[in-house]
Amino acid sequence: MSGSEQDGVAVVVGVDGAGRTHRLAAIVGTAPTVRIMPIQRPDEVIALLPAGSAGVLVTVDDAHRIEPSVLRLLTVAARSGVPMILTRRPTIDSPELADLEAAVAARGVVAELSPLSDAQVAQVLSRDTPGRAADLDRVEEIRQASAGVPVWVVALAGAAGPAQVRARVARQLGRLAVPMRRLATVLSLDLDLADDTLAAASDTHLAELAPALRALTESGLIAPGTEGLIPAVAAAVRELAGPAELRRARESVARAVPAGEPLRAAEQWHAARPRSAAAAQAYLAAGEQLRFVDPEAAAVWFDRAVDAGADPGEVAAGRAETAILLGRPVDLDGPVTPVGAARLSVAGGVAAAHQGRAARAAAALLASPTPGPVLAVPALVATGSLERARTVPIDDSAVALSGRRLASAALTMAADPAAAVSVSLEAAELWEQAGAVGGLLPDTPHAVAAVLAVTAGDTATAEHQLTRAIDSGVGGPAAVVRHRLLLAWVRLRAGSYGTARSELARLRDMPLPGREAMLLTALEAGLARRSGDVALLDDAWQRAQPMLARRAVDLLTAEIVEELLVAATRLRELHSVRPVLADLEQMIAGLGRPAVWSVTVGWIRLQVAVAADDPVAAAAAVDALPLVDGPAELAGRQRAQCVAAGVWADALSGAVDAVAVLSAADELAAVRLPWEASRLCGQAAIRVRDSAAARQLLERARDLAEPVGGDAPGGLTEREVQVGRLLLAGHAHKEISAQLFISPKTIEKHVANMRRKLGVTTRAEFSVALRGLLDGRLSDGRLSGAYLSDG
């Protein structure tokens, strides 16, 4: 009979703009109808209603807007058999509307309107250009902006676009009460606020928030299935509100944000851009929350706090902490509040540690409140103040567990670095659990664990800890730089130079704290020694000299300082070496001269003597070492060093036992000291009188000198790079043969291989290609005859 009966739909449900009226018209078609309007009085409705089943369909559009008395009349008619179809919003908010729908729905189904699909949006866009497919990107853009709600799809598809949206939104907002308009403005900020915050920010009672959101939803302003405005609607609300009202809305949000969410409040204050005490305190709170999680962002918030009028004294401690974590200069002399003074005091001690001044750091931390004294323990032990370190109570519950474990590791390392590794590893795990940065320490547990592991000869554990620290970002940006440099140093000592070269190229011109600047210089000196590059060594020394003049060394940096002391010796700068050695001796004396640390310092003395070609000093260094068969704790790396030291001192004096040298070199290589093993063999080779033994020692020296990690640039081997550098320096084959202790025929073979790899045939082409490959590179792993001499 009617379109309603043919379609089977009796009730159409949808939000405003979902197309209720359009769907109703499609259902009714050309059937005879009587239309009931929300503005009609009961008597007018009675006059319009057909009697019984007269073949006329009654349509009730926007039934939710019709007054209850009319709804009751319609219900009676529907129950008496009058065919009827109605449309309404999703919410049934009166018993009269519920009764009417029940009566109407008994004769058909309820159809709920859904957002338009991409295909349906494409149909809307194609109406003006029949026969031409809509642009898919445009379809996706409009569907997302409109949330698929038909009225907004049609508006955005038109020529006026956003202007049409704004006009309709203005009309919709105009029909709403003032509190709901405020709510719409706050929602347009798209902040995903909790209910209590949203209610407070929009000045809405919490009990009224749900009905208000429902009303906005049914007005077609909120995206279906969400509590956020439709994107195009939100943009229109913001434009209609204007900058001033949006600032006020953001300030309302900022004030409404709970105390536990300072970052969110700060972001809203910043968006509103007021210069007020409330904004300054919000920025300060955000900085405090982020200082150990994201120090870069925290530093920005602290700056904003001062710009907004915060007392610089309130910000001083946080600024200092973030500067330390970022590796930036630290201001410890400005004004500070009494509350911040304690934190600033600790920060000063930590900053001193990062500058490489362990003794000064220990003194500053001891004079600081908790957690200062506990944090001072590693520095105290590393500088030989063991008795003072033992008086610090490390069971202070106010100190983070990772800091207490690190202090325990330091006390253990005084006698046995190997035993301290496991405790420092536990401290590292605890610190990782504290967060991405975790806090403020003089040094990270990962770095301490790595240095102790290297001292124990366990470079694998050192590399693992440093790689883990780099990957997880513990300690903040400055610590990441430290971990990368330490990793490069560990690999350099173990015979792999690639990481050291890349870090030197990356960081050479970057301002670094004193401790890391010294480490970078040590890498440069170490590469220079291993490449035999005197010019590079001199360049490293120019930077190292003022660092050594500060005498800012400790036992945890002793092996790093070794590279600088040997560089100084090779350049005849012994006046810079002796005070540092004296300081190290005093430190191990303060620890009671434990065997492991005695070997560490004694080995440095030996390397200085070797670099100076001083047999007497070498013998004295050996005499000061513990006996190999003495203390039980003397094993592994320290035992290998003691054995090698004795053999080396004998070789310097001319008493070469080739078998003993080879055995000692093998032991050094086994404890990851291949460069030192190579130098031992090379120096013994040039002093032994037996030519067969000399060849055997030279061959072993060359084997040990080959860096770990593959070929140099251009596919050249390390030996080919050595030969190439010497050729470019103007040396003849015979001179290179004498310097590298290889035959001229072998050199000719290397040159032929290099020409093949470089794809050249003539001598001129070879020279140009080789210089282009090698010039400007930091040694590129090349080694020279340095392993035969003192470097």
C-alpha cells in the first residue's frame, strides 16, 4: 500500500544532520500522506488525522520535539490502526514518546541511521560531476573531517565548504544554553579530558555532564561513538569562539587539571600564553615532573617558568639538574630558595664528578644532605679515601636503592673489582627500572660496571652493559655520550678501532664535560699510538696537557689516563706524567695497596717506561708489582700483566727469551690486550740476536696488531692502508720494507692488490685514487711500525 509498508520501516532514528527527513521522504515516496509538525496544536492534529485505515500515511518528523499532549493523541491513532511512520533523535526522553514508538514500531522495524561510508561520500562528491569518479584522497579527507555525518559531508563537498559548516554550527550553538556552548568550546580543544576536569573547565556540574554531552551528540556536533566534536565542527567552533575565548577556555582547563597532571596543565597555560603566577607555577611543576624523564623538555619548562615571572631561586635546582643530564654548563652561583639549596648542593657534587674532579665531587657530596653522602662513596673509594667511605651509612632508606647498591659496589671494588661487577650490574638494573633517565648520579652504574669489568678483563660484560645503557637512554643525553665514548674505549683496548674513529669524528668539535673531554682525547691518543701518527699524537697531547695539569684523575679513570701519560712520554713531556703517577700511587696507598689496583698502576708505570725506552724505570715498575704467585686474588688479567711486565723489562734490557715473550703475549691477548701484546713481541724482535726468533716474534707482532673488525675504507686491508700511507708520504719500497719488517716483494704484492681494488692501472691514477680515499680520514685503522717501538 504505502512506501512505509513496502520498506518495512516504521521508525527512523538518527542524530540531527544524519538524514532523518531525507530517509523519511525516500520511504514515503508518492504515497498520500498527512504530515504532523512539532508546532501544531492538539486540535489541529485531531482535524488532520484520518479515520481508521483510510489509506493515508501519517508522517511524524522530529517526534522528539512534539509536545506530550499531541504524542498521546498520535499514540491513540496508531493503536486504532492509522498507518504511521515517525523520525526521532536516538534518546527517548519522555514516556509519551516511548508509548508512541511502541505503537508505531509494532507495525514495522526501527531503522538507525549510520555514518556514510567512503563509497557513499564518493557518491555525494560525484553528484556535480556525473560520470567522473571522485578523488579518493578527497573522499578520505571529507569522510574524516565530517565523521561521515551526511549534513557535514554535503556542506564540505560544496563550493563554500568550511563556511557552510560554520554557518550551520553557529545556528546549532545558538539553540543551546550557555553552559553547553562553553562545553562545546572546551571540547573543540580536543584534549581528551577526564569527566571531572571537563566538567570543571566548562563550568558544568558533574551530574549534568552526561546529559549535556548527549544533547551535543544528538545535535549532530559530536562524532558518532565518541565524546569528541566532529573535526570540521571543532574547527568551526574554534573559529566562532575567537582567540580570546579560546585562551580563556585553555586557562579554565589548566585550572581544572588535577594536581597529579602538571604537564597537561602547563601545556594549556602555555597555549593560553598568559604571564601570570599560576602559569609560572604550572611551568615549574611540569619541569620538576620531567627533569629525570625528559630533561630536554624540562629545561624548556623551567625557562618558561622564569619568563612567566617565577622566582629564579625556585627554578635554580631544577635547571642545574637538567643541565647536568644534558651535559651543559651548570650555574651553581645564582639565587636559590632554601628548599632548592639542598638539591643544588647535590647537583654541584654531581657536576664536579662529570667534570672529572672526583675528589672535589666527594667533598661536595659529603657536605650535602641526603642523598649526597651515599653518592659520594664511589668517588671516595676511587680517590683512595677508603676509611672515610666506610663511615658513610649506605642503608639510608631516603636514598634510591640503585644508589645504595652502587655505593656497595664501590666498597667492594676497593679490594676486588671483579667481585664488584655483579653488585654494580644489580645497581644498573635497578636504575633502569626507575625510568628512562632514573635520576642524578655522579656516574651511571652501567659506566662503573663497564670500567670494573675491563679492569677484571671481562670486556664482553663491559660492552653489553654499555650497549644496553645506550639503547635504553639511561642517564639522559649526557650519559648516552659517556656510554658511547666508554664503549669506543673498551673496543679500542680490545683491538677494534672502528667505534673509536666514528666517535672521534662525531664528537671532536662538540663541547663536552671535562670527564668526557678527557676520554675523547684518550681515544685520539690511543688511535694515534696504534697508527704511529706522531702528528695526530701531538694534536691529542695539546688537548690532553691542560687536562692532566688539573690532575683530575682517579682509579676508575686510570687506564684511560694511561693513553695520555704514554702520549706525554713519547713527546718528552715527563714533567706532566710524574705528578699524575704520584697521585695514583697515593690513591692505592689509601686503599691499603690491594693487589689488583697495584697492578693497574704498576702497569701504567711500565708502559711509561717502555715509551721512554728506560730499562731502569721498567725494572723498577716490575719490582713494585705483586708477585705472580703471591696474593690469591691476583689472577686473570692482572696475572697476565705481571708476567708480561717481567718479560718486557728483560727485553728492554736486552735479555730476550723468545719463548717467554710469545707466551706472555698470548696471555695478554687472551685478556683482551692485543695491542700491548703486539708491542711486546715487536720490541723483543728488534732486540733478540737470533734471526729466526726475530722473524717469529715479528710475525706474531703483526698478527696481534691487526685490528678486529675487518677491512679499512675502499676494501683495503689494514696492512694495505699502512703501505698506502707510507707510499703517499714519499717512502720507497725499501724504506717501507725496513719500517714494517716485511719484504719488498710483499710490498709489491700489496700495491698490486690495491691497484686492483681501486680500479686503476697507471701510477698517477693510483696516487690520486689512494690519496682521495685516505686523505682526511682519521688513520682509518692503519698501523705502522709503532708496535716495534715505544708507541
